[in-house]
Amino acid sequence: MNFRSDNVTGASPEILAALTEAAQGSVASYGSDPITARVQDKLSAVFETEVTAFPVATGTAANALAISCLTPSWGAIYCHPNAHIEEDECGAPEFFSGGAKLVHVQGPHGKINARELDRRLADANIGNVHHVQPACVSLTNLTEAGTRYSPDEVAAIGKVCRKYGLKLHMDGARFANALVAQNCSPAELTWKAGVDVLSFGATKNGALAAEAVVFFDKELARDFAFRRKRGGHLFSKMRFLSSQLDAYLEGDLWLRNARHANRMAALIAEGLAGVPGIELDHPVEGNEIFARLPSAIIEGLQADGFAFGQWGTAEAPSIRLVTAFNTEEAVARKFVERAAAHAARQAAE
Amino acid sequence: MNFRSDNVTGASPEILAALTEAAQGSVASYGSDPITARVQDKLSAVFETEVTAFPVATGTAANALAISCLTPSWGAIYCHPNAHIEEDECGAPEFFSGGAKLVHVQGPHGKINARELDRRLADANIGNVHHVQPACVSLTNLTEAGTRYSPDEVAAIGKVCRKYGLKLHMDGARFANALVAQNCSPAELTWKAGVDVLSFGATKNGALAAEAVVFFDKELARDFAFRRKRGGHLFSKMRFLSSQLDAYLEGDLWLRNARHANRMAALIAEGLAGVPGIELDHPVEGNEIFARLPSAIIEGLQADGFAFGQWGTAEAPSIRLVTAFNTEEAVARKFVERAAAHAARQAAE
Amino acid sequence: MNFRSDNVTGASPEILAALTEAAQGSVASYGSDPITARVQDKLSAVFETEVTAFPVATGTAANALAISCLTPSWGAIYCHPNAHIEEDECGAPEFFSGGAKLVHVQGPHGKINARELDRRLADANIGNVHHVQPACVSLTNLTEAGTRYSPDEVAAIGKVCRKYGLKLHMDGARFANALVAQNCSPAELTWKAGVDVLSFGATKNGALAAEAVVFFDKELARDFAFRRKRGGHLFSKMRFLSSQLDAYLEGDLWLRNARHANRMAALIAEGLAGVPGIELDHPVEGNEIFARLPSAIIEGLQADGFAFGQWGTAEAPSIRLVTAFNTEEAVARKFVERAAAHAARQAAE
Amino acid sequence: MNFRSDNVTGASPEILAALTEAAQGSVASYGSDPITARVQDKLSAVFETEVTAFPVATGTAANALAISCLTPSWGAIYCHPNAHIEEDECGAPEFFSGGAKLVHVQGPHGKINARELDRRLADANIGNVHHVQPACVSLTNLTEAGTRYSPDEVAAIGKVCRKYGLKLHMDGARFANALVAQNCSPAELTWKAGVDVLSFGATKNGALAAEAVVFFDKELARDFAFRRKRGGHLFSKMRFLSSQLDAYLEGDLWLRNARHANRMAALIAEGLAGVPGIELDHPVEGNEIFARLPSAIIEGLQADGFAFGQWGTAEAPSIRLVTAFNTEEAVARKFVERAAAHAARQAAE
């Protein structure tokens, strides 16, 4: 009954089993173990190109470390004003980059607009020492609004990046959800569209605490290992990080988990769309639903025992629901039923 | 047969079981869960005082984040020249502190000498803007030489710290091994001896990846949560970090694991002491053995399938053996036997 | 004929003479000289309170060092989107603060709106580790639009700062121009209105390279000397920095210089206001004029030999004129005459 | 009568005159002026190669900015334990480099020993992520002991740098004194011996506050302008910095000033060498004298009105005398006479 976030969930049984299995025997530490090598191979297969990948334990570490490879300390990182790196990481990108500046690029439904980006870069005083220097773009897929970028949309941004010599990072904390929401390959959604580095999330989609920073350009990865160690993010018993990713990628567990989460979100979104007085803030394209609805319904749902995020203001209340790999269909259906019931009661009053 | 480090080992079954159990149900994220609260309580009980504790996943993160609370960026951190923070963390303390300087204080067998520390601080130009300002001392217990500080030795350093207004950090990556090596309480070895913050290690002693930064002074902990988040070290599914510590502390698992490891080290050390041609570099007081021995014996042991760290130089070869919670007694005994056999063969030649 | 900026000018003869005089004899270095002490006293007299002041050579250093005393590295610095610290210092505040974030507060004519600031702070998630923490506000007086904050306007912002526990910095690169533009005392425009630290500019108003960071709260200044030294901004022959400030404050040179510059700007502004087709972008309240005018007039003035900054876009061209302590009245008058002549010719075509 | 340092002096009349002259007229700001261009040309002529040079106002800024171009934040900077960058800059190199580590290389009389450097680098774990990575060497010429490196000595260190892929920085706060002390060209003492970047000091040798960071490798200078601006070290009225260097280089003023200072130091050193009970700590090869002498003589000289630095300990007192461009020969002679007189009196007692 908890839709607050996909991080209130536990972990996939397959991943827990892999951890226990990985605990056997003694192996080399700090990533020189066979499981870590296998993860690298699996990611190369998934992305249909040889990638350079580094497991880390948190999404913030993945993003901040990745971005620190793309900008000098006097660089500018272009992102949506609602990006996780801007709003929810307590300044981690600034910390890891030595003080780079995050610059906002607006766009509806959490997405950077490529033309707006182009316009901003044209005015960015490139080469002028008085100003921070455009270094990279970071986009989030799924976005913070629960919407997805298509390969074409990513490619449009990638093209602007290349025009001005910027690198492109994708925060893929919910990459699996973005991917299964559309008919494309991991390669098409990333490097084929111009992405240089991907934060490949697993934690929100069934892992305990595991992400991979995936470089499509080996040269950009050159310093990553030093930055990871220096940031305290190199695990001595690396097998316990890698085995999560290993199991996550095995037998398409990651895609199955994401498909389930997305299906549950679609089920709820369709249900709510039919309830008078409830309106969706954004298209529901992954596993997140943002909806505006009267306070009375919100309170009714809370009284029913549902938990969810509260957004918006007192006058215009809004909620966020996040589904996950283990959301029960019965609970999702019940949520819609109860919302409809509260709406009907309110209409009757 | 792998004595290379205590991080080549897997994890205690009790801790793996706790992880699996913790995966059930949905709980609040980012540390607002009951397991995290319980760890805080258990640590307060262990240390016989109310502590403020923060789980993190790596020892480098624990040390660097702890130290960053004790020094301004223009501060000096006094430590032994062989300290892990100086030699093995790729500059993590400098990174998290914004560029503080690590200053060496010599002493035999990996231990800071309190009188030498006093002498250095007396000459440290406190208050003079041309010089970095003494801010804290960091000592390691067990030391990098496998020796332990007694409560009295810690207290002597703590006294110098207070004399000059410095804070005292203890890197306790092997704190359990240091503790069970002597007849004292956790409180006596830490805050009662003047320690302000402890990196309380669990990874090397049976956890997968878990340490706690334990503040004995709440005021010093004030900014820690921001620093941890900003450093990418706040786990969203915190229960998976906390449950490791929870199981580690439950039923004295941590002490039992450390006692076993120390016993195995003592067994090997005693055995080697009886072998002609082998000399111990340092007293063996925990779970580490540093020994000088002829190359021929080293090669013989490697041929037998034993793995261990190699120290020293070609002319004066030295090895490091680290025992762990799961070192098998038969393997330890076999190591001694084989060393003796190689020595005897060499003597015969 | 050069109105490009107030930093294209030379220096006041009084200040040059003071430098030469200060070169006599040997004195203590690094600020322990009598001239530096005298500057401190003069600034205390000017501000009618005991201030703690530090000479530095550039405005960027003054701002960035001052702000670094007001924010932790995970802090947020609230400023106007056009603030010099945001747009023109290549990220210096981020560098000196260890990566703090500059957050925009909009307002017309370059001025932060106090109500907007209040609204932003009410939503700022104070105490929540996921977000950077509001630490200080920085306002510029004169603003980047050439307008001035009155004591009441500063006080309104100061009140919001105190409500949320923030510190208030004023970038006074053109403080003298802001002050003489209105009937108030230096104290009323600063600490009596809630300003904690002032970057007191002299370079733009007749010095060679000299600013003073003026703390009205001694406690906030505690670490400044270390930060200044560490930043490479402590002059060994400090007398050469201090003597500039000494002469600047002597006999109200700073006020006379600013009054002249403001009078020249007013003369030009009034003249341009009477020319058809020319419109002022902002009220002219100090020594800067922003005006929209047809390209043909701009080109005509350039052909006449006038230099000035070009703003705006090709479709809506705009210019910036800055007057200074040594702007010749005849040149100012000629500028207006020529603008009028070009406008008349254009009207006739 | 003040031998405390060469920064207790005023400035050369030629340089003061140049400042006053530079104040005339309006010129482009931020270094786009003709004087700054001329300094670049003069330095290229002096060093017999096209250099890329940047004026800054302090030696600490010159060193820290230069070094920040030579090391990543996880780099190691090798220097003598008594180097100014290690002991006297409050951690500026750490600040500007983002937390690099200064590593000591011993050697007598303030000079790095090339063989010791080679030995250290051979053990430096290059490429291993656990350790900071050797990035550059910084040597000081004149050294902190008043001794000079010859071109051959620099070249020996330069050769080790190239062997391990490190860059070589020379702190030339007293470069002129080191140069005129021996029969070699500026080129021979720098780039021909492997120096990549030089902090070319002028402040201690007659300027008010001016140094040039001189890059012999244009590629290494690529980011310098951004770092200088971001550090608050770009002067808006740059002509006032450049004109000091311009006059300093004009007509060999810099060499004449240094020759005088060195001659005065030699005069004193020779005098003191003849006084029983006084011993020189280091060879006097520039404008600094370090001498051990009885407390009674020290006190006698102070009573005579002489000022100088006090080094050493109560049991083994030592003094530092620094001569300068304007040290009067009569005063230097008087110092020797008075020292001899105090020694004679003491011997008689």
C-alpha cells in the first residue's frame, strides 16, 4: 500500500540469492573478481558495444562521479530545473566537480527542450574567462515528471551537444522503465543517440544498492577509477556490489521488473483518468503518476492506508505514486477503486 | 589459503540472513526505518553512552566523512605516515575536507608517539595565517602494523589533543580486533580515552560492506548528514546497510568473529616464531602478521597455494598475513607446518 | 570617449601619490603596518561602528572570500540572476565556498524582490539533507542594471534573511555610487539595514586595484584571514594595497569621485531622454546608463569615436555607458549632442 | 636596519614611476592592453623562447595557480619539506588543485635530491587507484635555505620528471637572485633544464605586488586564464600589474636589483664568517643568510636596532637576514661591525 517511492521496496529474490551465493570462497578484492568482469561483459552485450562500466552503490554517486568526468571545475552542466542532480542531491555534482555550475534548461514535462538548449549555448560566451564554460548536458530518463525521452528526443539533444563540443550524460536511475516504455534498444536510447555516459540504475528496480556508471567512450572513463576511490565509492568486497548487477542483468530480470512496474502504473493511471475531479499532471510513461485531486480524496486514500508523496500546494494539491517491481496488482486496483469511491462520495455531498 | 587481506573473505551467514530478512515489506527510505534506529541504540549500548551513528558502506567513506567534520579546509590532520588515510585512500580526506593537509607523526610499530605529537603541535604556528592550522589527530586501531593502542596509549594522545584544542578520530576498520586483543571495554578504548569520532568497521570482520561513523560528541555530528548525502553515501534503501550492522552487533557476533581471527593470527605467529630464519616485524596483537623471511620460503609457500601480501624489498622480503572471521584453523596450522618445512629444507641445502 | 566600463580608467592622482609615498622606508609585511591599521580605523569611522576589514585587490576576490564565510559547501546563495557573482566571475563563489549553489531570485531592474525571496525560502526544505541549505543572500548595490537599493529595500531583504537565519552580503563594487545617489549614511545602507558583510569597492571609483571586505559582525570574520592567505590574496607588501584605500577614504575622495561619475551619468541620461527613438532600459540612479536605440545611431556614435558596451540582440540593440571619476563633462555633453544629431538625421531619412 | 625579509622594503622608483605613467588615458581592461602584451614579449625575449605569461599579484597565487595546471586533484606534488608551498602558504596548492597531496623529498640545504626523488617515484604505485598519483615536482630557486640550484642540478631533476611523466614547476620568488648568482642564462636555468612552468617573482626584488606565471609549454597554460579569473586573480585594471613587470624587465632593472641584493648578502656573509662564534647554516648563494650565533650577540644586535628573523631553538638560536634591492651598504657593513663587536665583548667576559 506504499507508493511513496520505488526505494521503499525491498529487493528481488533473485538478487538476494545472488548475494548469498557470491559470499562463498575468497576472491580478489576491489573489483578484480570474476563477477565484476562478468558484469562488464553483460553490459557490453546489453548495449551492443564495448562499454567501460563501474559499479557504485548509490544513484547520487553514479551521477556525480560520471559528471565529474565531463566538466572542469569552471564548467557549466546544463540540466532541467527539476533534475535530481539539481534538486535532490545536496549539491553532489558541485562537490565532485570541484564547484561546477548547474544551469537550467526549461522544457515541459521534465524534459529539456533541444532548441532552448541550442539558444542558451549560443549565448554562453564560450571561451570568455569571465563566464563558466559549457561542458556537458545531463538529462534524466525517465524524467522527474515520469515521462520518457524517445531516442529521437535524445538524439536532438545529442546533436546540440556535438555542435558546441559538450558531452552528454543520462541519469538512468529509472532507465529500465524508460526503455521498456518504448520500442527501442538500449543502444538506440543511449550511445546511438549521442549519450557519452549513463548512470544505469538498479536500486529502484529491484537491487539493494547498486548502479553502474556506463561509459560509451573509454577515453572519458580514464580518471573514473581514481575519482571513485577518492570519493570512498570503491567497495573492498566488490563482489557484493557486482553480484547485484549480475543477477539484475541475468535472464532479463531488469526488463521484467520494469515492465511489471510500468504496467502497474498504467493500470492506475487509466483508472484515475476515469475518475471525475482527478487530472494527471504529466503523461504516464513509466512507473510514476503525478495527479491533481481534491484534498478530500487524498485524505480518504490516506485513511485507507495508502502512502504516497504529496506535491503541489494547499490550494492545488497533487500526489506522486511510484510503482515498483513488486507492486501487487490487487493493491493497484484497490487504489483506483478507493479513489473512485472517495470521488463519488464527494460528488454526492 | 588466502591470507592476502580480510577483504578477500565473504560474509558471516548471520549477516547474509539479516539482509534477506530485511528485504521484506516496504519501509521508509534514507534511514527513517526501524532497523537504522535499532543500530543506533545498539551502538549506544555497546559504548555505554548515547552516540550519534551513521552507517556508510566503505571504510574510506567513514574515515573521510568523519575527518571532514573535524577540520576546516585549511586544517592539518596529524597521523602516522603509514596511516590508511595517508597511504591508501587516494586522497579521500583531502577531497572531503576541501584540501586539508595530512601531517606525519612518527612512532614505532605504526603508532603515533604522544610526546612527538606534543612536540610537533608546540611548533605548529597556531593562529598564524601562513600555516595550515592543527585541527585533529587520526589514529588507527589496530594500526597498519597490526599492533594495538591500549586505552592508556589512546588517552595519552587524547590528552595532547585537548591541550592544543584538537579533535581525535579513530580509524577502527579493525576496531573489533583491537578491542578483543585486550581486557577493556569499547568505551574505555574510545571516548573515555578522548576519542571524539570512531570509524567503526564491520566490512573486514564479516559484513558485506558496512561501517558506522560513531560520534561521541553530538555537536560534531551536526553537519554529517549533509556531507554524507552530498558525498553520495546516503543509501536510499538504508535498511540494507543497517541490517548488516544490526546483525553484526547482535549476540556479540562482532566480538566472536574478531576473537576467532585474532586466535588464528596468534596461532600462526607463535608457529612462525619457532621457525629459524623467520622474524616478526611487529608484535602480533590482532589479526595481522608481518614477517621477514627468505625468498625461498616465500616462493615455497606460494607454490603450496598460499596467497598473502608481499612487502619490503627484494633484498629484505617481508610478507603480510591477515586472518579473518572464517579462517580455518587447519589452514592456519598447515601454513606454519609448510613454512617450517621450507625453512628446514633450506637449512639442509 | 570610452564609456565601456569604469575599469578602463586610470586612477585618481591622490591615490597614485599615496602609493609613491607609501613606498618609503621599511615596514612590517602582511598587513602589520600602520597604514593598514589606519584603513581599519577610517572604515570604522565611515560606518559608525567598529568593523573588521580586509583589503584585497579584486572585486571577485572580495565577493568570493566574503561569501565563503557565510555558507557551508552545501549551502545556497540567493542572488539576482544577473548578479556579477552569478554571471561574471567564472564560478569564483563556487570555488571559494567549496561548491555552494547560487540560486536565482528574480526582480525588475536588477533588484531582488523581498517577497519573492521569502516565498523561495519558505519552500527551501531547510534541514532536509537532500537539498542544499539556504545560507546567505547576496545583493549588488548599485545593481547590474545601474539601479540602487534604498536602505528600506535592503532592510526588507535583511528582515527576510533574519526570519530564515540567513546572512546578508552586499556586493558594493559601486557602493560609493549607490550611496551618493541617495540621502543616507553608509551605516544606514548597510549594517543598520541588516547587511553582515560588504564588498567595499574602490577599483572602479579611482583606485588601481583595491577593495575592502568589511565585516560588521566580527564573529563572521573569524576565518577570513586564513581564507585570504590560502586563496593567494594576502599581499606581502600590504601597504601598497592599504595606501590606496587610505587615500580613497581621505578627505571624502571616494564620495567626490562617485558624485562626479553619477553627475555625468545623469547628464547623459537626461540628454538621451530628450532624443526621440532612444529609451532607457532602467532608471539611471548611479553611474551606468542602459539605453535602447536604433542601430544607425549606435553605428554613428562609434564612428564618432565613442566606445561603450553592446547589449541586447540584433533586433533590439541596447548599449551600456559607464561614467567614472574622471569622465570629462565636455565628452559627456558631446555624446548627447552626437546622439541627437544621429537621431535627427535618421528621422530625416 | 631591517633584514627581516625582502618584503619589508618599498619599491623601486622606476616601477613607481611606471605605475603613474600607466594611469594615463583609458585602455582595455582585463589584460587586453598594450602594456600586458609588451610584458609577454619581453619575457619571451628574456627566456629566448615564446612563453605564455600571466601576471598575478602574489607569489602564493603564482605558485598555486601554476601547480593547479600540473596535477589532478588526486595528484601528488613532490617538493622539499621546507618549500614555501608546503610550509608558508596555508594550503594554497591544496586549495587550487582541489586537494592534491604535497609529498616531501629531502635533501641538504633546501634542495631536492634527484636520486632520492627517483627512488620515491619508483615506489609511488603509479596507476594504482589506492594511491595519489605523482603529477609534478616543485622546486624553489633560490631555495628556502638561500641556496641556488645550478642548471645541472635542475636538469637532473627534470630528467627524473620526464622518466616518470611528471611536470616540473619552479618557484622563482627569488629567481633573479638565483640567476645572477651564477653564470647562466634564464633559459638555461629553466626550460633548457626541463622546467615547464616558472613563478617569476618581482615583488621581493623591487615591485609593489607583481609576479608572472611563465609557461614554457603553451598546452599546459590552456586553462590558466579560467583558473586565474575563478581564483579572483584577474585584475580589471591589468595595466597596473603589467606596468610593474614592464618596468622590472626594462633596462635589466631586475638583474641590477638582484645583483645589489646578492652583493650585500655576500658582504655580510663574508664579514660574519670572520667572527668567532658565528657559523653559517647554509652556503650564502643569493640574498639570504642563515647563521647560528650566541643569544648574547643576537640580543646585542637587536639592541642596536637591527631587525631580522629568528629561527632555531632557544638552545641553538639562529637568525635569517635577507638583503634587498635597496639595502644600504653602510648598514650592511655596520651589521658586521656590530656583530664582531658583540662577539669580542662576549669573548672578553
